Amino acid sequence: MKALLSAIEQRLDEPTTKGLAHAVSATIRAGDLGPGDRLPPIRTVAAELGLSPTTVSAAWALLRRSGTVATDGRRGTTILDTRGRTEPGTTRYRQALDHRGIALDLSTGVPDPALLPDLRAALRAVTAAAPTGSYLDDPLLPELADILRSDWPVRDAQLTVVDGAMDALDLVARSLLGFGDRVVVEDPGFPPLLDLLESLGVEVVGVPVDDEGLELDGLRATLARGIRAVFVQPRAQNPTGVTMSRRRAKSIADLLAGTDCLVVEDDSAYGLSQSPLVSVGRWLPERTVHIRSFSKAYGPDLRLAALGAPAEVHRAISLRRQLGQGWSSRLLQQVLVSLLTREPSRRAVAKASQTYAARRAQFVRRLREHGVGVGGVEGLNVWVPVVDETAAVVRLASLGVGVAAGSPFRVARSTDPVGGHVRVTVGAVPKDRAAELADLVAAAARPLGSSRLAR
């Protein structure tokens, strides 16, 4: 144990939580610690290295969140085998979508393919003059840049195009966040984002969402702890369907005005939301990154999203991209320009927006007739409170209906204020089955045999 502590101490650059976590990681990489090895007790490490037990405990927590170690009660903290992992950091996402063999899968959160605009005309619009012959051209097609700037919500943002919203979030996180940084996310929130942040060793702090967006009291309480970034979905929040109000956005900006905290907005409802976009960047442009996804409205396989950021942030993201793919296909950008400007595709997206709104309203109205109240105002999903989350998922699956269990959407999976939730993708519910499916979901939300459904 003395030799191990000495190896860690040699690599301890600073006597902090992050410093200790980095020292242990370096010791693992050097081969002085391996899979199955046990770390010394917290008090022993604290005494030998001159650190507080709180610092050591927090460092162990960082290592645990990054998947480096596991803690098992009296057995202590053990180094995990991270070699050869093929699916790192996607546990929440896989769990939320694991509904193989279900006849009607309402767990996915994806748009209805029948409501996407026809791509054939847009593909024909791709000309032979499309810029495909250079590695050095502007990564953002000029025609698309003009369209984006015409209604971008953040003043003076520098724009680029990336490979979808998750690519944008990944670039932001990897460019600007470090191991042990603390960030705020919505609780419940988007499982792939939670997976991404946890895989980077970032400390994720969940703040509840109310009818206007991120709760102010919860956000205020986190700021004293030193927050590096706040991630929000301004419209049709996934999974709740909440859209942020102008009053709430301004209040968030006021709270963050005296800090160096970054705001990252993921507007995945662009084109489909019937609410005007409200951005914190209106009041805090110098610290707001805004992401606009085109996947749900125009097609997931386009793999395109726009990202606008302050100059310094934009430069950091651009430098990171140069180490990888460099830019997003300008051919696909030309397809997107056609979709955004051609009247038939604009009408198709407007019709999809109205159809999704009608489907959601019909489903929610039927749920409320059964006494099952849900929040939110728009989007493809409904966040339904249930008495027993596991029982509700299993009961609906036995009837051929797949819904997503709520626990993967929670920051702390066991702290749902009620018995649990399920997320139902009502955007995929056929109009002629909305009442029937709402009846099934309402029945599953209650204890078995508690009451009969209203007819």
C-alpha cells in the first residue's frame, strides 16, 4: 500500500479533487494500478497525502462517474477494466430504447417518417457546381449561412454546421469542459447528453423543470458550488414537452450575469415548435452557445445541425473539428438549403407541426379525462406520472405497446418525486388510435385494479 500511495503522490500535481483523480488515472495508465486492484481507504489516503477526507471522497466520486472505478460498500473501491470497451457511456440511451419485438413502439422519440418533407426535389437541386473539391473551403455553405443569420436568436454569434445536435453537444463538452467540471442539466433530461457528460468525468447537477423551464431556486442553489455550464432545451423539452418562457429566460440570464458560466441551448424542435423561440442569448450573447437541429423537422438522416457561439468558443470548437472530420458535407448542406427555401417542403414542415400538436393535444386530453395530468405544451413526447414505473412499462409491453421508462432520463435515477414516469412518443400515435392508446397508458399509470377506465 505504501508503494501505491507513493506512486499516486508522485503524480499529484495539485492537492485538489481533480488533481487526485488525475493522479490516480495516471497511475492506472502507468500500470501501477490495474483492473481488480483496490484503492486504499479514504482516511488512509487523506492521512498519507495530507488531504482532507472530503477531497479524497470527491475524487473517488469523479473516478466512479467516469467509469474508472466502482465502489461496493465494505469491499471498497476497485479499479474497473476499461480495456476493449466497445460501447462506452451509452447505458441510459440503450436502456431508454430497449423495446425489441414491440408491435407499436412509442419509446423512441423520433419523428413520424410520413410527416417528413419529400427529399427527391431537394436531391435534384444538388448541382454539379457543389463545392466538393477542396479541404480548404469554408465549412459553412454561404447560402446556408445567409439563411441562418436571417433569424439566429443570439446577436453576433459565429456560425458553423455540424453533424447533428449530439455532435454539437459533444464538440462543446469536449472542447470546453474538463474532468471534474460541474455542469447543470435539466432533470429529467436527455439520456444521450447525460451519458456523454458522465463519460467525460463531468459532475452533473440536475435542476428540476417546471412549466416555464429550468427552476430558478434550483439553479440559484447550484451557482455557489461553481458551475461551468448550463445545458437547456428551450422548446419542447425532451421528455417533458416544456417550452421556456421569456420571463424565465431573462431570469436565468440575470442569475448568470455575474458568473463565467456558459449557457448551451439545444433547440431540437426547430421547424416543429409552434412557440416563438426564446433564447438566454438575447440577454447573455457573449456566453451563449445555441444549437439548432434540423433532424426532427427535415429528416434524421440529414445529420445536420447549426451551432452559433461567441468567437472564443467557436474557435475552440473549430480547432477540435480539425482533428477529426473537419466539416460537415457541403452536399448535404445544399440539400438542406433546398429544403429550407422550397415552398413544398416548407408547407410539409408546417403541416407536420400542426399534426404533431393535434396528436399531442388529443392524447393529453384523453389522459386528463382519466385523471392523469401531464405537464408541457408541445413536442413529440409526453411525460406521464405512474405509480410503479417498471410495472407500467411491463404492462404496456404485454399489450404490444412500447414506452420508455423514466429512470434513464433522471440525473439521479432513484429520485423521482412520484412513483416514476414513462415517456410516450405521441408524435408516432395514429390519430384513430389516440384515445385507445391513452386509455392503455392511463390504466398502466395506476395500480392494477384500482379503478375502471372512463368510457
